[in-house]
Amino acid sequence: MDTLRHRENIYGKKAADAVSWYHPHLEISLELIERAAPEYSASIIDIGGGESTLVDDLLARGYRNISVLDISQTAVDANKKRLDDRLRLTLYRVIYGYPALEKYALGVQKPIRIIVKNGRVTLEGVVDYEADKNLAGLRANGVPGIFSVTNNLQVVPA
């Protein structure tokens, strides 16, 4: 079996924390990166990152220019999904937790739909005021780890 099929087989059948090389936090790697690249704007590439949470820890510490490469597309896709889920949760808190926008979280179907795909965010739905549309876009743009925000919110006065 070649390396690619072997890695795809492993990441396709086992949970990230079920492989022998898994560690929840790579403290030594984080320490070395912080020493070598103290600026949060530094470009960092995690080669052979698999489903490692190193990228999560780097984002949490403030790093923004991070790439993860792996031979396994399954591992890369799992990382993207985990990071998108994390961003989506953060966006819900940032948008719906803001006093001027919390009214949009009260309905059965939220007027603001938050779509995250590969770190790119789209806001869709209906708001009452142009100011609410702009505020939702500003709040979303302030979340670390987002590549872009497309604000497709429609303004329909109540």
C-alpha cells in the first residue's frame, strides 16, 4: 500500500485522537514557534499536520497566517470542518450576543443565517435596519481566523 492510500485509510477510519501520534496540544511545537516567530503576522506552515490541533492553538494565541499541508485530503477536510465549526460558533456568539443584534436570535428561524465554508463567511437573511446589516458585518469581520465576509443581508423594515 502506498503512503497516500495508507494515510487516507487511517484518517478515514480512525478518530483524530485514536492515532498513536495524537497529542491534544503540541506545547513544545508552540514554544518553538513562539520563539522563532514572535510576530502574530508571521507565515507558518504545518507540513504533515494531519488532523492536528496545532492550528487551533496558534489561532487562539493570535497567529493569523497559518497553512496546514498533508498528503491526506481526508485529514485536510477534517481540519477545515473543525475550524469552520469553531468559527461558526464564535460568530453566533459575536453576532447574537451583541445587544443591538440579539433580537434576531429570538425567533424560531433566525433572520441572520451564518454560513462558513473554508474560513469564508456569508451572512444571509433579513434585518430591520441598514445599521443592523452593517453591524452584523462589522462584528463578523472582527472574528480572528476569517478570510472574508460576504454580507448578503437584506433590509426589510419591520
